[in-house]
Amino acid sequence: MKNVIALIMAGGKGERLMPLTKYRSKPAIPFGGIYLLADLSLSNCINSEVYRILVLPQYKSQTLIQHMEAGWNIFSQALGHFSRIVPPQMMTGDSWYQGTADSIRQNLEMIEAEHPSHLLILSADHVYKMNYASFKRYHCASNADVTIAVIETPKSMAREYGVLEVNEAFEVTGFQEKPKNPATIPGHPDQCLASMGIYIFSADVLIDLLKRDDRPDFGKDILPSILKTHKVMAYPYRQENKIEEVVFFTDAEGSRAEQPVEVAKDSSYWRDVGNLDAYWNANMDLCGLDPYFNLYGVRWPMRTAQRQFPPVKTLSVTETDGSNLHGLARDSLVAHGCVIGGGMVRNSVLSYNVSVHRGAEVDESVIMENVDVGRFSKIKKAIISDGTKIPARTIIGHNPKEDRARFSVTPRGIVVVTKEDFA
């Protein structure tokens, strides 16, 4: 993979993730307690031995830039490896990045100077594990000009994606961007093949296309127009992607044991966290004994910039009547610096430096960093934004009518709370 350059699209405004994206871009949204969304695509690159990476931010990029500088300066320039942050520099005009294709076009001079054989186009706001080396092998074996990673999706959700039509050899014959009446998979009238927004191009093909075509976007413009002039292949992600992993279990003697597996369960997992409900779902998928998406992999680890906080503390506190309230976290992910002092946390994800005070209950919620949950508050199915101070005895997520009068509530009923709500 030494001749591959990964270009990570990190400029999304994330309007459907408001108010979480009020001060940061979508790729810089916290995930899984200690990560940012961008860490997942970056980790996939490292695990796939892709060591030349260009990150292309745009809107509200300071949080992401600081995170990259703190945790991703891990490359050896002497070996030709790099991770570069490339904000819009107006190298080819007077505009910011106008789309995915335009962001690469504006940096062609930098790309050509590295003489890559292939260009890997990625999004920085997806949750998944993908072996890009296998993706490249499939692309080369197909003698393709471009290969698009695809995943089966219900027809009812196809309007959110680009939808592909393929022949029996998985060569792409049609491409519809967010269609109202999408093409379905033959024999499966309720299923479509959705583009995952992950592409690999032969470098000379993409460079030539971008020099000849000034349109801004891959899905809307470039890809549909080249189906008759170039070989475009679909990569069936769930069928082809295989992440080797180690599974831990308790043996007959009650000791911890491990077993290598050739295909981890989450090899087929992928979520586009483009809206608040999808974001909440992806975080909930991390919880429990056998999570849908496993952050504790040994052979495919997720990297990030670890923050300097003390260990998690749980406390038992005694009430004036002599009763004890025990600080507990069950089936949850709890980041460093958290103090659960006589409160109960269930099926939730807590980021750095969260305090859950006596008698408080947090259920099925995503709590971002520096949140303070006051005494005897009850929070259920919520997203609490960073820095929020929740007063004592506050009830969130238990009365839909009251929640809608006070907070933002998603179509699924997830309550989204920010510090401004208690200002």
C-alpha cells in the first residue's frame, strides 16, 4: 500500500447534527467516549498500512486540527509517510472546496508531486472497520478505473445515498444520487445497493478526470458521467471485507481465554452518522457484552489522541437516613476522569470528565465531556452536549411533551441537550 494516498473528506458542515455541530465540524464530533469520528477512518488507514494521508477539512475545523496535531503526528517523514491537514487554500481560484471532487482538484499539484499509483477517497464521519488493502486488491484484480464500496440498504432509506445498478460481475451500469425512485437489487425488491462514499481510483485516471471536468462532486457529477467511458466496479463490502480479530471468552475453568477468528462480527458493520438518531444508534451499538461494533479489538485497534485525566472513580455515599447509594456503571463505556458518586449509569457512553452525582440515573444516553449530572436527576435516551451542567432533580427523556417544550427532540425521540438550555 506504499503507493496509495488516502484523501479524507473532513469538511462536512453536519447541519443534520445540529446543535452538536454548532462549534465543530461533523468529523470532530466525539464518539465512543474518547474518540472523534475522524479517528475511525484514520485508524483504518493505519491498520491497512496506508501511511500517506491527506485530511481535507473546511468548516469549523479548529477542533479537528488540534486533535490531529495532538494524536496523529506518528509518521516518519524519512520513510515517506505523512498525515497532512490541508484546509482550503484557493490554489485554483477564489472559492472554498465546492464538493468532494473539487477539494481534490484544488490539491492536485500536491498529490501529483507524490507520484501515487492509487488514490483512496474516504469520508471522516462513518463508523466502520475496513481493510483498504483488500479493497485495493479487488480493484486491481478487476482491472477497474474506479471501484466504489457498496452496502445493501432498505429501499426506504435509499434517498439518503447514491444508489448503484450493477451487472452479475458487479460492474456498475447505473448511478443515481439520492433518488426518489431507486433501482433495487434483482430478486430483492426492498433492497438497494448504496454507495458508502468510499472510492479507490487509479491515480492517473482520477487526475485526468479532474483536469478535464470542473464539476464539484463525485456522486452527483463525476461518477454518473463516466460509466460508458471507464470501468467502474462495485465492491460488496459485507461480502468481501474481512477483519481478523481475537475473541475473548471465559473458559470452562472460569479464566479468560482467547481465540483468533478470521472474520470479526463487525467486519460488516457500517453506519453513516449523518443525523442525530444515527449518531445515538452508533454509540449504543458499542455497549453491552457482545456489541455490534467492538472498540476493544486487538488486531484492528482504534487510535486517538488520549487525554490526560485520572482514572474513573465510583463512590458509595451515605444519605442522612443511613441508606447507601452506590455509584455503578453497567453495560456502559466510561472515559477517564469520570466520577460516578452514588449515581447509576446503564447502557450509556460517557466521555471525559463527567460527574454523575448521588441518586442520579443515566440510561441509554450519550454524555459528552465536562458534563455535570445533578443529584437525583433522571436522564434517558438523550444526547447531552459538552459542558452542560444539569441541575439537581432534572428529568430528561421521560416525558415527551415536556421534552419537546424545553429541548431539541429527534424524530425517534432522542432528547438533545446543550449548555445553552440551562444558561
